[in-house]
Amino acid sequence: MKRLMLTAATFVATLIAGQSALASDCPVDVEDPFDLTEAQIGEIYACIGDKMVTGYSKQGSEIAASYRNWTVSGTRPAVAGAHSNRLLLTFANDIAAEQYLKFEEEGVKMPVGSILAKESITISKKKKAARVGPLFIMTKLEDGASPDTGDWEYSGLQPNGKPMKFKQSFCHSCHVSWESQDALAYPLEEVRVSN
Ligand code: HEC
């Protein structure tokens, strides 16, 4: 009898574990993130949106705790191609928002203290699910603080809130393509919030 009860307890535990595993996944049935419809992206974001903030905030990052209160620059997450075909949505802090949301193409110089935080969602083909991707961050430093990166500091948080490790040049070598826009690439035109 004892044995039976144990088995039952194990069975229930397995069930609960199974359920929570399912609940933590946001199912997506497409091969290619570029094929996602607007409606599908809406469903994914409704499912995963809160988990993103919870994950990024796990290690106490101030940016993670506050970026959702900043100005959102897109009407929804979108796949631009760069950043590993993830769904991307960028938020601008109060210092950055006015200039960033102009999406200007020439002579842009972001004010010192500007922060752009871009959340990302990975579509796992294998798991047929949407997963939280990294939070990518750009912070504008004082004039002359980092001449090699246009005075930007690139950073990132993993979905578990831990800092990402990479060389500044890894990010800047691509972002420098938008030199006249102060290294900002901006969201896809069709999802830009009009200022
Ligand atoms: C291969 C090119 C490429 C690389 C490498 C790259 N990015 Fe980006 N990044 C882009 C593009 C393109 C966008 C705009 C796409 C979008 O957000 O829809 C962008 C947007 C951003 C934004 C939003 C601000 C903006 O530019 O409009 C942040 C923040 C950002 N990237 C951070 C990073 C960080 C941190 C790294 C390094 C870990 C990195 N990027 C590496 C191409 C790149």
C-alpha cells in the first residue's frame, strides 16, 4: 500500500511538472519566423510578455525592472533578420525617446544617458515554441568615453537575468553601418510608432 501511495504521489508530481513545463512554453507552429502573421505575433506576445520581464529581472537589473515603463518604439515585436531572426521590440528611456522616435537618418547624435533596451523572442523550430531571448542594451556614454564604439556601451541580459558576455566590437562592427544615425538601426518601418 505504501508503495502504491508513493507511486501515486510520483505520478501526480510528474503530472504537475508536465503541466508547468507546458505552461511555460508558448506554442508556435511555423518553420520560419518571417512567416509569422501579425495575429500570431500578438498571441506569442500575450503568452510570453510577462515571462520576459520576470526573467530579465532575476538578478536585480535596474534596466530590466524599468524598461517597460519607457517609450516603446514599435507597435509590436517584429522580425528584422539581424539579431538571429528573433522577434524584436525596442524601448527608449526618457533621455533617448524624443530623438530616437524621430528615426532620423542624418546627423543624429543621441544625448548622453540615452538607453535603448530591446527585448527579443526566439522562435524554436525544434520545440515549436517561442522562448524568451536576450535583452539587448545600448547606453550612450560621455563624449570621448569610448571612441571605438561611438561612445556607446553595448550590453545584454540573458533570459535568466545574467549579463551576456561579448566584445564591444561584436556589436559595434554591425551597428557602425548606421553611422549617420549614431549607430542606431531602428525598428522595421512598418512597425515604427509615429512620434
Ligand atoms: C549583424 C548586425 C547586428 C549585430 C551584430 C548587432 N546588432 Fe543590434 N541591431 C541590428 C539591427 C538591424 C537592429 C534594428 C532591428 C530592429 O530592432 O528591428 C538592431 C537594433 C539594436 C538595438 C535597438 C537600437 C537600434 O539600433 O535601433 C539595440 C539596443 C541593439 N541592437 C543592441 C545590440 C547589442 C548589445 C549587440 C551585441 C550583442 C548587437 N546589437 C549586435 C543589427 C545588429
